[in-house]
Amino acid sequence: MPKKISIIGSGFSSLSAACYLAKAGYEITVFEKNIKPGGRARQLKRDGFTFDMGPSWYWMPDIFDKFFADFNKKTADYYSLDQLSPAYKIFFSDDIITIGDSLEKISEEFERIEPGSSKPLKKFILKAKENYSIAIDKVVLRPGISPFELVTKETILKVDQFFKTISSEVRKNFKNKKLISTLEFPVLFLGAKPNKTPSFYNFMNFADFGLGTWHPKGGMYEIIKAMLSLAEELGVTIHTNSAVEKINIENRCANGVTIKGKTIFSDYVLSGADYHHSETLLSKEYRQYSEKYWSKKTFAPSSLLFYIGFNKKLRNIEHHNLFFDTDFEQHAEEIYDEPKWPTDPMFYANFPSVTDESMSPTGCETGFFLIPIAPDLEDTPELREQYFNLMMKRFEQKTKQTVKDHILFKESFCVSDFQEEYNSYKGNAYGMANTLSQTAFLRPKLKSSKVKNLYFTGQLTVPGPGVPPSLISGKLVSELIIKANK
Ligand SMILES: Cc1cc2nc3c(=O)[nH]c(=O)nc-3n(C[C@H](O)[C@H](O)[C@H](O)COP(=O)(O)OP(=O)(O)OC[C@H]3O[C@@H](n4cnc5c(N)ncnc54)[C@H](O)[C@@H]3O)c2cc1C
């Protein structure tokens, strides 16, 4: 009889693990607390507008290709992809930088800002490319069990890059503040400040300038839909509206979950819910990490988000737009060093309907606005409105148009929603940051050291935050389970 596995949550990591484990012959049941699957990548549909509620940047297309190839499929079997051109636009206080869809175009833009800068840029991206192949082929596919996983002949040659920061590396090569912010932006996806992120992680710059920014037609939720179809083809059962209340243990071995007071048996339990929450489903003696452990960790930011339907097409915008027209350093300090609502925040605005007309009604624009903020901040309707007004004012000034009078509806999402909807620790949006002391084997473990047959996956484990790492996390944990059962 095939062994049964209960999987908690239906985010990217859980769905990835579900597919790999079902392919290996296990009987998989996924339990998701929310009505819709997809976790932080859920979709909001309203009055003909389509919003991705979380991720919107499709980076590292090779990782998605590899995931589907593991099942003899292609992304094209499920969704169609467009490379965005330009990839994105950055508004600064005195200029706008446009990031094109090739290194050549980006180099020209760098030259316009800082003559002579295209040469160090090309060198920097070449190094980033080397790091990308080492990271993807040699480092991230390790389960984070031992420090020796990081020791390969390639990483030994780059060991200094684990002790220098991305910030110092960028500043060594570029003097212009706008170019520095442009090159520091991609590591924000890893959840920490650039001056706390090892320079080895500049492989994110290759992901950005080398591999390009893509858009699945219909939005990022198309990937979730693809994974749900694949999971169904592989025989996975998914129950939504099914919050797990308890992970059941017998003789220090996980043997199922409790939902709505009902015990459901399985041979293994795998949780893709936030790690801290998953451990609260166990009695204290079975938890590996104390409250003190979690409170000392650097968490990735939370976010204040707005999903807005506009009744007209907007001007002077691209699909992805970054508003770095305020002090990058100060905002970062207010997220990580002295957590408080930001004085003068940077923000991000996404208009998928600029390139994909299926995302909004004709003549309208779908708008997603995001302000990164520290986790665990006070979250009130008044604060949300205050920051909404501040952001709209700056958006109108920078894009030279009125938009506030053209809003059909707006919905917001912030710290308390992350906590309520996803059981997220302190309302974090992107899990635990990838700093040097929170990398690889130093991250929360995929396998419980206290309970047999209990496993964890997701953005708080290895390799870390983001959609591609979550896909990899599901693969890594499934390999551990399959190996343990051989
Ligand atoms: C606003 C935002 C923007 C982002 N932008 C990007 C981007 O542009 N590109 C990118 O690559 N990444 C981005 N990310 C990060 C990316 O979305 C995440 O890293 C990834 O989706 C995390 O997947 P996961 O499986 O680890 O967790 P989750 O998606 O959080 O899945 C966990 C699931 O567990 C469920 N759950 C919790 N408790 C229980 C319980 N007791 N019982 C049953 N189910 C439970 C939750 O409801 C949830 O569905 C973004 C994230 C956010 C929030």
C-alpha cells in the first residue's frame, strides 16, 4: 500500500513537494486553511480586474522550466510567457532609469547616467553569471543539513564573497547613487539590507539583467493553476477551507493531522505553512525552536499592499515601476534597524494590464501598490489610509497625471492580514531573510530533529524567500522523505 502523506498549506513549496512525492508513488493529501489554494500567491478577481495578491516578478525562468521538466512537461503546456520590454522603470527624484530587456540596452542606460559605467557593469554581470551557475547547480540544491554542503571547489575559490557584502561590492565599482540603488534592488528579494547580504548573492543581478523579467499571460496565478493541474494529473487530493489544528504524534512519530476536531491518519506530515506556526501545532516538547530563537531572527519585510481598479488607462508607466525617489537608506533603516512606519517610503507599483489586456476591462488599468514595512508594526485603517494618500500624491507627481479621481475600488492588505490569512510570524510577507548567519545549513531545518516522519518546507527553510526558491524547497524536502523511506 502506498504511504500516505498529509501536506499542510498549498503555497508554491507545498504544491512542489506534493508533485514530487506523488510522482514517487506516495498518496498525497494537501490541507489548505483558505478557500483558495496558492498561499501568498493567491489571486483576487473583482469587476473584471485580475490581481496577483503577492508575487508579480517572474524571474529565473530556468527554475520554472526545470520544475516542469522534472515531470516531462514544459511551462508552455500550461501557460504562455512574454519577456517584458522594458523590464521595469525606476523613478528617482531627478530622473527615470529604464531597464531594458538586454544587457546592451541596460549598458547604454548606465552610460547615460555615468559615462564609463558600462564597462564595470559588464564585468560585474559576468561575475554574477558565474555565481548564478554555482548557486543554482551547486549550492541551492543542497538540503541545508551540514556546513560541508557549501564546500565545493567552486565555492572555495569564492569564499571571500561570503564575507564581503553586496553593498561594498557595488560601491567599489559604481559611484552614482542611482546606479547603486539600481544594482542593490534585486537583493531586496532575499529579504535583507544589501549591507547585510553576502556579495556572492549578486547572482540576483544576473537573474535581473541577464535572464530578464517575464510575465505569464493571465498573471502569476497561472503558475499556481499549472501546478494544481499537474498535481491533479499525479493524483494529489487538495482540500481547501481545511485549517490544520494539530499535528498528531504517537511514540515521537508524526501520524497525521487534526482538522475541525477530526483525526486524519497519515504516515508522514509535511508542513509548508510558516515554520513558527507549524511548530505551534505541536505540543511544546516536540518543538525544535524556542520563541527566543524566532524573535532573534532577521525576518524579511511585511508589506502594505493596495489592489486598485482604475477606470482609465494610465500614462507614463510600465508593467513594473519602482519609486526610489526618496532616501533608500533611511527606509531600509526603518525596516530593519529601528522598525517603525517609514518616514518617506519607497514603493513599487505594478500594472499588469499595460502588457496583458486580459488583466483588466477594456480602457481600464489594474494597479498593485506595495510599500515594504517592518514586520509586527501596528496596523490600523487610519495608518493604511495615511500611507495610501501619501503614495497616491507622489505617484501623481512623478507620473504627471491625476489618478485618485479615477479609482473604481481599492482593497488593502497589511500586517494583520498576513497574520490572519497565512498564520505568518509577525505578519512577514517574504519569510526569513537570507543573511550570512541565516544561509543554507543555518536556516530552520527541513526535517524535524524531535519527531520522526515530520518535515517542513517553504520560504522560511532552504533555500529561502521567493517563488523559485519555494519550488526548490519542495523538491529538496521530497528528496529527503524519499531517501528516508528507501
Ligand atoms: C506581497 C508579496 C510580493 C512578493 N513578490 C514576489 C515576486 O515578485 N517574486 C517572487 O519570486 N516572490 C515574491 N514573493 C515571495 C513569494 O510569494 C513567496 O516566497 C512564496 O509564495 C512562498 O511560498 P510558500 O509555499 O513558502 O508559503 P505560502 O505561500 O505562505 O504558503 C503557506 C500556506 O499554508 C497555509 N496555512 C497556514 N497555516 C495553515 C494551517 N494551520 N492549516 C492549513 N494551511 C495553513 C497558508 O494559508 C498558505 O496557503 C512575494 C510575496 C509577497 C507576500
